[in-house]
Amino acid sequence: MLRELHASGMKSITETNVLPLAGLQIGSQVTRKDLQAAADRLVQSGLFAKVKYDFRTTPEGVTVTFHVEETPLIAAYFDNFPWFSDGELSAAIRTSLPFYAGSLPEAGDIVDHAGDALKNLLASRGLQVTVEHQVLANPLSEGTVQEFQIQGAAIRIAKIDFSDASVNSSPAVQQHLSELLGKPYSRLTLDLFLSENVRPYFLRQGFLRAKLGPPEVRLTGNPNQKLPEEIPVYIPVVAGAVYHWKTLEWSGNSVLSTITLASVAGMKPGGIGNGMDIEAGWDRVREEYAHRGYLEAKLNPTAIYDDQGHTVSFAVRVDEGKLYKFGVIVLTGISVSAERRLRETWPIPGGEIFDKSIYEEFLAKLESHPDKIFGDLPVHYENVGHWVRTDAGLGVADVLLDFK
């Protein structure tokens, strides 16, 4: 008889919430087969990558302990549920999954249960629909999200208004805004629009901490009424303060000096912190490393805001990576004669530092001035597939070109 049931190894979920997922009842008769089936159910939930168990038998019964290793969780994301706020949707999921706190595993029974909870909420409002889920790139930041989407929803966007009047009057924003009107309502599409078309508008002006959205659907009348086929979308905007550039500190660099890095980044103390220029500065630094053969250099910039002085500084940790030298070039899709001519004009000798800028200049010639490479030799192709294959162990970068 099962006397006690325990679980260990959890970090984001409590024992109280884990044990019901095992499907065992205190006081019931259990065998090893039953315990293994319970462990399998815990894995199938999607919350745990590994589950082991041990048990101890006493005259009063069996005590079982499951030892679990959690899987990483990702944020839940609700795409086209204009009837409800994120808070209402989350509350619906918690009716089925009390431990839900905004994140779910990438797959497993738990994700399906969350989808069923959303479907039941919609059914309670008279909406008989199918709810599907998939893992997508996070439209708001790095990483991925567990997206829930209603299939077959025919609600379209009638208009989009911003709380900030300057956005409503921006020609650049309005130009792209027209691409959304009349299209199916999608939170994902709206968030991508905010990230790609609206946020740059604020970043260029130094509003580095502008808050955009989330999009809202504001309707008057009975909240249980059926939504019209076209709905208005309202997007709250809090621009915040304009930040000015202050200081830049580097660490981890040895190939490039701090003076060189600062010069390449091109950020001038006292100037407006144009967010787009800041990102372009990081790109120039990466390109400068690639120019010197450090093809995998990484930057980890951390912004330090002074909310009283309205200034921003950055502490940038550099991982320069490995120096790569050119190995070989592999060619496909051209004749022997054309291959010979290309090898004769290839600008980086074997064993020399692989300069990415020289490589890119050569690709540009292949696209726009092939005569500078092949001369009067007849070579016909529409495009060239190109890859740089690196071998970190050997410190070698090979080039692969496929003519089509």
C-alpha cells in the first residue's frame, strides 16, 4: 500500500503541484510497474527532462520519492484572443494548472492542458474554436515563446491608434501601418510591427526606454457580445526621457585597444543616445574584429542608466574568440576553366588571416562585376550560394561557393 509520496529536485514548481501529475493515490496498492508508469507520466507532462524514483517499504506501507530534473520553461504568448486580456487568459490556464506562472515547457501534456483551458474559456463565451500552439521566436526579445493561436478566426484590424500623438503623425510609421489595416488581428504581427517599425522611431530620438504596448482592443457595450468582424486596436506608448551618451567601458579585449574600440563604436559623450546608432556601433566593432580574422567575436553590452541625469553608459564585455586563417575554397556549379580563373583571382592566400571584408568584396564582384573575375570567359549563373566553414580546432576558415 502507498503510504507516502514525495518529490525532490524542483526549482520552479512545488512538491504539492508535482505529485498530482504522477497519478498515484495514497492508500492504493502499487507495484514497480505502477511506479514506472507514474515516472513516465511526469516526463510526458513536459516539465521534467529526467525522472527517477526510489522507495522504502515498512510494515505501514511504501514511501516513494521521485527525483526530477526540470526542463527549461519559455513564456506563454497569446496571439489572436482579442476578447480577453493576458491576465484573463493566464487565470483560465491556472484553473487547470494551479502552478502556472506565465511560462510553459516547449512540449508535453502540460502545454496541451493549457490549450484546453483556453478553449474552455472561449467556449464559455459561446466561441467554438480550435486552439493550437507552437514554439516561435520571441517577437519582443531574445529566445522563444509558446504561442497559442485560434485557428480560423476571421476578425480583422479596422484601425490602429497610439496614445502618443507624434506616432500617429509620423509618415514613416503610417506608411507601414497601412500594411496591417484590413488584415487578420494578430498580436504577433502587431508586436513585430512595434519592434521593427515603431521602436526605431523612438530610438533615433534617444527614447531608449520607451514602452510600447501591449496592444489593446477597446470595445463598448456588453463584454459578452460577439466581436464585430473589424476591430479597433489601441497601443499605449510611454516614451519616457531622452537619454544622452555618457561613457563606454570595455573588458575582455586584447586584440583591439580600448581607444580603437571606442573610435570604431563612434559614440560621442554628451550626444543624444540614438539607439539605432548604438546598435550600428556594435556592428562596426564586430566587423572590425572580422576584418582581422576574428570571425566569431561577441559583444555583451550592458546599459547603465542614470534616470536623474538622463544619461546612459555601457559596460561592454568582449569575447574575441579565435583567430582564423584561410584554408581552402570549394567551388561547385562552374566549368573547369571558370574555376581556374576564379582561383587565380581569389584574393586571400592560403594560411593568411581570413579578412571578412576582403571576402565580402569578392562576393560583391561575383554579383555585380563578374568580368573582373572571369574576364571574357562566358560564365552564366543567376546567384551564388556562399558559406564560410570554420574549424575552431585548426583555426581554419574554408569558403564554399555554389553557382546556380
